[in-house]
Amino acid sequence: MTVLDDRIAMAESGEELTLDTMFEWLEKMPIPEGYKTEIVGGSICMAPQRDTHWEIIAAIYDQLRTKYPRRRLKSDVRIDYPGHLNGFATDVTLMAEDAEPDAKRRWRCEDVEFVAEVISKDTAHNDYGPKKTAYASAEVPVYLIVDPYRGKWYLHTLPKDGAYHGEVSFDFGDEIDLTGTVVGLVLRTDEFPRD
């Protein structure tokens, strides 16, 4: 049975589309190696991971590892968020110390303390728009957007009522001071490459 057959059968049966069904389709699709896939607002989004993208992810991860054990850090792991069919595979995620996967072996968005997304040209609108809204709705305390095209980073904090109320932005080279947040450290950006 093909992905198209699955969709036709679902449409004919009147079944409601779910994230689990959509991810099952993705598992059957021939996704090219090096592509990140996630579901944002019911749309399947794929973006190639460029070298610049990976270098920034690695730099953030390495700095977080100076304080946090590997088990608390995730990358490209499905986590479902509030809103219509939102199953994200964030670039870097810090989980709460006591976080445990649920019965389906999935992490809960309620246990996410920090998310960093590195902008890809084709999916930037998601990171600045619907994903930001979903993270705020889930009350993720710290959301960091890193944009190698602009050479800037954008820090979002103080989530309440589906929006972030604390926002600050600086250029690459300026440190990201997270000492006043649950993250509790400073991230250097002087080695973040630009695209």
C-alpha cells in the first residue's frame, strides 16, 4: 500500500487525520538523506540540512553540554505541540531534569525548557510564525531563533497566553545571556557561520 493509497482510504472512511498517521506516511516515503522533516499545522515540511545549519546546531549543543547531560538534550526528535497537527523535530531541545517519555516513548512538550531553531530559507516562515506560536502556547520558557542569513539571533522568553512577552535580538558575535532563565548559562555566537 502506498502513501497515496493510505490517504485515499482515509478520505473514503471519513477518518480524522492525526499526527501519528502523517508520521507513518513519512516513514514510508523515500526522504532523501540529510533532510529534516516535520509537520507544521498539518503540512509536511522538508528542508535540507546545510553545513552552516549543522555547525550552528553543533555549537549550541556543545555549549549546552558543558552544563547538561546528554540525556536532557534532543535534536531532530519528534515532539508534539499545541495547535492543529504540530509535530516538530526541533534543532536543539533541552528537556526538564525529571522528563520521561510517555507510554508511546515520546517526549512531552510540557517538559521542554529550551528550543533553538536555526533558520532554513524555505521554512523560515514556520520558525518565525506558527512554531513560535506553538512554543509559546506550550509555555516553553526559552525559544531561540538563529538566522545565518541575517547574522542575527532572536531570543523569546516569558510565554503567556500563547505569545512571548520578552524578546531581544542581537548580531552574531554578541553573547546570548540565558543566566536569568531556566537555562542558566551564556551562549557564545562569535563562531556561528553565516550563509
